[in-house]
Amino acid sequence: MLLEIDDVTKTYAGASRPVLRGVSLTLAAGQTLALTGESGSGKSTLLHLAGALDRFDGGEIHLSGQPLSGLDDAGRAALRRSHVALVFQQFNLIPSLSVAQNLAFHARLAGRPDRDWIARLTERLGLAELTLRYPEQLSGGQQQRVAIGRALAARPALLLADEPTGNLDETASTAVMDLMLELVRESGTALFLVTHSQAIARRLDRHLHLAGGRVV
């Protein structure tokens, strides 16, 4: 099992109640999983915990067999670089880098630059004519395609996506989701996606719902 979340709890400082109350789920290598829930239900919190971006209070999370609770900050950063990629609602591209440079950025950090794969991603994402442009010269849909390509360039074991089409109109959203699902399956990457859209959730292999701090 690639990702195992076992009875995880999380309470933020100053909060009157926990945001997560014993959440458990699993995600196999190459599988796609959608998590839905109301705003404030803890979806993004759980996603961040799964990617070793934050610490949980109780329970355990295993990523590629590695328990996260025993890792220091350096160990968590190393695990993220080697196993995890992220796509957020905000595109988070590096404004001083061109499209081509943004696409190659994470693969270089992970020590897995693959020119052929990046070229294939560039073509499949419809970015071949845009490689010399900078993020400010792109539409929202184009920027999100660059963000997806950058995330997949290192062929991560796990892609975490937090409302990846939330800033796009319906047409662009459908096109971006089509491409992301195709490329995730082609690369063998597992996808853990947070979304408010039931239509998007139904397109993934599994769909769970978070309410009251628990998976229901």
C-alpha cells in the first residue's frame, strides 16, 4: 500500500475542537482517490498531512512504507522530494522561470531529470508552443497545465491535488482534469485529490467523504 492513514487526529492551536478525529484510509500505488467534504471539514488538512507538509497529533501515516511520525523536518523534506508532488488551486509557478524551466524544476530537485518524458508531457499538455513564455503571459488553464506537468515530470509515486481546477471555468476545468487523469494513469502515479465537485469525484477510482472530522 502506497499511503496508509491510520486513526489520525489533528487539532490546531486555539481551536475548540479537533479538525480530524481518527481518520483512516488507504491508497494503493497507481490508484486514484477523491475526497469531498464541506468547506472547513479538514480536507486540505488531511491532504497536507499525507504529503508530510504538516504534523498530526495522533495515529500514524505511512508513505511508501515509511512512518511519518518519526521523521524530522529534513527527513520529511527528503521524502516529499523523492515520492510526492503537489498541485494546488493557486498555480504556484515560479514567475522568474519560463514554462520549460518550470516544467523541469521538480524533476531536477528529485534528481530524476528525464528530457524525453518532459518533452512528452509538454506535447501532451499542449505547451509545446509556449515553452519560452513566462507564467504572467499564460491563461489560467495554461498555468495549471504547466503546474500539472511540473508535478508529474519526476514521475512521483503520489500526486496530491487540492481543488486543482477551482480557479478555472467549466471548459478549462474539464480539459485540465482530462489531461491530469490521462497522464496520472500513463505514469503510474497515485492521485489523492480534494474537490468540492461530485462530478469530478465520480471520475476517480474511489470517492470518500469527510464530515465531522471523520471519513464517512
